[in-house]
Amino acid sequence: MGRALTALWIGLLVVSGCNGSKADELFETAQFEERQNNRDHARQLYEEIVKDHPNSAAARKAADRLAQITKGD
């Protein structure tokens, strides 16, 4: 019984830790691509975040970065 509860608890932690983090992961990757001067790929990732995760905090940040990248071109 104790092992089953422990396994359930770990499973819940893993699932809850993954919830909603895809946009954040994409944003971190886009930032990395910018630092590597891969602006085209960064732009694609930011656009994907805005399109696929429009209500996320990452989408708001991605929209800001897209505007800044566009100004810089």
C-alpha cells in the first residue's frame, strides 16, 4: 500500500510539473536561439508560442520579442 501511494504521488508530481510548461520550454529555446544568432529559428519558435499557447505568459513575452526582433531587422 505504501509503495502504491508513493508511486501515485510521484506520478502526480511529474504530471503537474509538465502541465503548461511546453510554452515556457519553447520560449527558453527561442531565447537560446537568439543568443546563438539564429534569429530565424527564434522567430519561428516565438510565432509557434503565440499561435499554439495564446493565453500563456510565454505568449505575451514571445509577442514582445517578435516585435523587438522585427524592429532590429
